[in-house]
Amino acid sequence: MIKRLAGVATVSSLCLLSLLSCQDEVSPIGSSIFKGDVSISVDSTTISFDAHTVPAINIDSRSVTNLIGNINVPEYGELSASYVTQLLAAGQLSIPDSIGVDRVDSISLILTAPRALAIGDTLAPQQLRVFSLTKPLPADINSSFDPAGYYNPQDPAATRNYTLSALALSDSTFQKSTLLYLAMPLPKQWGVDLFNAYREDADAFAWPSTFNKYFKGLYIAPSFGKGAMANILATRIMLYYHHFIERTVVENDEAVKKQVRMKDSICILSNAPEVLSSTNFKYTPSASLIAKINQGAQIVTAPLGYHVNFQFPVKKVLEEFWTSDENLKIINNLTLAIPAKPVDNEYGLTTPPDLLMILTKDIEDFFANGKVPDNRTSFRGQYSSARGRYEFASMRQYIVDLKNKKGEITPDDYDFTLIPVEINSETVSNYDGSSTVYITGCTPYLQRPAMAEISTDKALVVFTFTSQMIK
């Protein structure tokens, strides 16, 4: 079904000549450029796409942030998440040479979780276990990676019981704190070995590739609890040590100098963009979600599960442009808005903030090579909660390329897939006081589980072009 509202604004260029009529003489040079009418055509079309929901059982889940936990949402399904990560070593051991390995007190793992990204029952008791990897992670890792064989399940390095609640904090701290910290002790021998390794061969810690031969990484998995999931923003290993300083103290009304023990710590290892980190997912969609899809609903879920595939009606969009009589035509813009809404649930799962609209044939290459939307074959759609739709603001170059294409337009040119993504951007201030936003990264959406119902039968396409008949 197509509903079309077309507006055409026509400006006669002859009126420009009338502005010159008051002059005594008008040179005929260049006057022919004003002969003809200029039309700005705005074709606003509500159109139904040929679309369907497609399974997305594997995604590129490499990211600095990771998910951990288990949830079971009746409207979404059951999702289990663990993660594996290599760690980046501090370039230098910033401990004075005068301090020996005997001063090492302990070593611990600290996971940082944003409170706002917690999903489910934050008061539900949870437990996680930490394992040391026994061999390097594969470079082609994805969301279905099975860590079996990469660690010893009988030898956990740490176990931690926790909740995702911050109720134990004081009122003022609770209001100000946006992060939760899950700290757990690791074997002290880890700290001793790392300390000695730094002193013996600091160069081995300088590069991720060399350090990964010494320390393969961690596997962190939920071992108890359901109904809650956390986003782990940072995975850090802290080394604690002590040293002595001389201070003057008063004893028996007499000032004496005394050696005082001082505690200190450094972050010796951390996850980082330079090293591999990936979440392992197991997802089973709920019966109600499968029923909606079987009834024809277009559903996207994150971090994995379902995407939406559709055929963009590029030939219909270009039809008026091709059939207009004017011999000078310029495309101004093409925008797309696709209505969407959250799927009702009691776990707070909302719509993904951004969708990537990408030619289906380019998906694998896009994520494998860390590309960003180029507004030519891939586009960013931001969700507007006020208007209840994903808005793709600029598709001009896409339509220009197809207008100029030599040969027939094929399905590879208009077969698109909608994928929930996380957009990283950077704002740069310009000399005139304005600012420009540059997209620096685009990865599958891993912040928290999310889902949306897409109404591809009510998509709004706005195509604007300028035309003129040269006489």
C-alpha cells in the first residue's frame, strides 16, 4: 500500500529578469541561463517494504565491555552470558627498585559495572567464577565461542558472591555512585610471579603479543543465580604492596623517628581496546516471541537473536526522477523513517538506541574490518522515542550512485538488513564556534539486552530533487 503526498515548489527564473528591467541596458551575455522554470520536488511516501525477520545466531561480540549473568524474560527469551578477555600489561612497573618482591601483599581482580545497565532483579544473589586461560584465544572468535579446553574447570582462581544492588552504600554515596565494583582476591602467587617477571624481562610486557604468551587471559562465567545480568565496563587486576617511610612520632612525651608501614597499589593488568575481549552468549527465544514472528511481526533483538531483512524500493523512489521532463536534475536528499516500538516486558528491556541499515552482502566485511556507516551502503538510524521511529537522516549518496549506475539495478543494490548497534562518536569544535560529530566506531549492540518491533509496512521515504528545463 502506498500513500503519496507530493509537494512541488516552482520558481520562475523570469522574475529574476524583471529585477533587471529598471536598468537602461542589460547585457545579453549569460542571460540564457535564466530561461526555464526551476522546480523543487518533495516526494513524501508512506510505503510498505517487503521485509521479514531473520535469525542472527552469531555476531561479532568483541568489545571492551562485556555481559555476565543469566536472565529469562517471557517476552524475550533466555540469555546466558560469560566472557573471555586478554589483558594489557602496564608498560612499566611503577614500583621503586628499592622495593623487593617480599613487599607484595596481595593481588585482586576488580570488575566495574554501571548501575544503569543492570538488567533484572538486582537483589537476586549471584555468583561468578574466574579461571586462568591455558592457551591463546582464537583470532576469529565470535559470540558462540565455547571456552571448553581453554581453561581448567577444576581450578578456579576466584569465586565471588554478589548482587547488583548498591543498597549497602550510605544514602549520599548511593545517590552519587553510578558504578558497582566487584572485587575478589586472586592467588598471591600470581602477584609474586608478575612482580618477578617485570623485574626479569620488562620488554615482555611492552607489547600485547609478547605478554599474551606469558599470560593468556581470563574466563569469567556465572556459576549461580538467574534473573540478573550486568555490563562489565572494566576488568582490572590490582597489585597491593607495602613500603616504609620514616616519620617523627611522639612516644612518652618525646619525639622519636620511626619506620611506618605504608600500603600502596597499582593497576598491573587491564582489558583494553588493544587486546581481544569477547562475550560468549547462549540465547533461546521465548515461545511468545517466536509466535509474534510467525504471525509476521518484524523483530530485532540484541545482543543477538533476530535482525530484520527488507528490500528498499529504490526503483519506485527514482521513478518520478527518471520520468520528469526536465533536462537538468539534481538530487538534494533522501531520508527514511521506520516506525518502531518496545516489546512490552517487566524487565525494562527497551529499544536499541541505534540500528545499522546495511546492504546484506556487506555485513560480514563491515564488522570484520571495523567499519563505520558511510551513508553510501550503510546508514545509522537513531531511535526517536518522541516520534516512535528510527530515523535515517541522509541517504543521498546511495540514491545518487544508483541513479548513475551503468547497467541494471540488482537485488544486491537494495537488499538491506537492520542490526542493533552501538555507535561511538567524537565531537570536534570548529574555528567558527560550531561543532562536528564524527562516528569513530560501530559494533553490535552489547550494552544490555534489548528488543523492538519494527513496522516496515509504514515506513516514510522523503525524496527531494531539483529540476530545470533548459531552453
